[in-house]
Amino acid sequence: MEITKKQKFGRVDLEVTPFAFGAAPIGNIFRTIDEATSDAMIQRSWEAGVRYYDTAPMYGHGLSEMRVGHSLRWKNRDDFVLSSKVGRVLKPAKRSDIDFTPWVDAAPNKMEFDYSYDGTMRAFEDSLQRMGLERMDICFIHDIDVFTRGSEQPEVFEQAMNGAWKALEQLRNEGTVKAIGVGVNEWQVCHEALKQRDFDCFLLAGRYTLLEQESLEEFLPLCEERNAAVVVGGAFNSGILATGAKEGAKYNYAPAPEHIMKKVAGIEEVCKKYDVPLPAAAMQFVVAHPAIPSFAAGVRTVEQLDRNIEWFTHSIPSDFWAELKQKGLLQEAAPTPTE
């Protein structure tokens, strides 16, 4: 699969590369990435032809946005697509007063959830200031899911559909941003948002992968009907589709349960037969769906980035996908790269 072959981004006037640079790791999640490495990864991705970059205020309490802006600032702004998010307002504070978990050596800002109209407008403008760029092309309402908000989710969702939605709709109508959407960990939340409001796009983490295709039943068909684009993150289900079914493998940020280990082991057998790296299959499968023009991959080193690029461009025979379906390891209705 080609990294440089741009795909139309749903119904809006944007084209994105199918391989996107996910900038959460350069916010220093779990451990530090130094400034030089952060910049080197973005420059290497650019050299490889990547032209879509996704960040958020949450990532490192603003650090990711600062770093993305620093590395892209002197590129021709019309040559790349940039997305960020709203839903959190950042306020400067003493480092000693901030709980940075799970970020390390993050920017000295406290984060507060705010899905109001005013809070969304402030968050949007603050992001542009942090990045030092004149615009973002795509803006997602971030983390209005059960995974993040727990029992508060229904109330938070309603706040976002009224306050944040109205702000982003106004920015879209004014031409300040081209596409507006929702970025969460659950397809059901995206589905409900699309039923209620006229969104252009979604960022869905980990819920459409080689292991999970439930979103094929209702959500993705509605996206096709409405011509809404879906960017997929977490194509490795937080680890196991990169590492394989080995001891300690992670699935959804926790040790993989037995039934998941067994399914991945079955996929690995087919991978071995056709000489296909498991991560290559995981990456390429995602962007075969007509509603999914791009997936965002986060990396920690230039070496990891180069390896991801190799996987994404690895040739996979059509018989590989056919055998996965024949063995019940992939839904029959799931589009595959050769179709």
C-alpha cells in the first residue's frame, strides 16, 4: 500500500495520506521523548510522504501541540492536513501543583474538561497559539465516551452536543475549520453523535481492527451513507496486534484475555503461511474500508516509524485475506485491501 496516495476525506474539501502521524507519544506518555527525537520523527515522516498530522491539547498538557507546531511551522501550510481537539482547556500552573499522570515531563498546564460553547472557542484558539500555525483543518470533540468519563458520560455527551457542537458548527460555517467531528474510544458514541448532529468525521481508537469489526453492523454503514470520514487510531488494539500472542501481550491497555490470545494466535498462523508480518496486516486492513481514509500511528523512535512504514507498504496477497475469512478470523463483510 502506498503512503503517498492521498484519499478524499469524506465529503469535505480535504485529501489525506492513508498513513497519518499520531502525535500522542511526543506528548511524553509514560516516558520522555526528547525534543530532537520528536522533531526527527516528524521530519522523517515528512520525507516518507506523510501529510496528515493529528495532535490534541491532552497529549502532554499541550506539549504535543507545541512540538507539532515547531516541526511543521516552516512547511508550506497548504501541503499538509492538521487535526487537533477540543474539550479540555489548559491553564498555566506550577509543575508541583499538577497531576501529570500518565504524562512525563509535560508542559506546565492544568487541564480542565470544558464542553461549553465558550470553553470550546477558547480551547480552539489556544491550540492555534500553542502550535503557532494559522489554522487546523479538522477539529474533534475529544473524550466524550464511557472509557474516559464513566458514569458522567450521558451528561457530558449532552453538554458536548449542545455547547461544543454549536461552537464547531459556527467555526465550520465561517470557514475557519473544514471538518468537525468526535474523537473517542467507542464506536457507539460516534454512532449516536452522527445520528444527532451533522458531523463530517470521527477519530475512533481501537474499535475497528483485525480483532474487532462490530462497527461494521451500524456505525460504518451510516458513515458511508452520510459520507462521513473515519480516522482509526489504535490499529494494534494497544499492543497485541504488534507483538503477537506472547506472554504479557496487551489488549485495550490490559493483559490480553485468553480468547483474544487464541484468536491472535490463529491470525499469526495465517501470517506465517503467507509471510505477512502481523502488524502489516493490522495496518493495511483498517484503511481498506471505504469510510476510512487514514489511520494514525503513534511511535516513539525514528526506527519504530521506519518499521511502521515498511509494514504499511508490505505486499499482501489476496489469498491471505480470503483464508482469514474462511477460518472465521475475519468477518465476511469486512472490506480487504484487494477488493
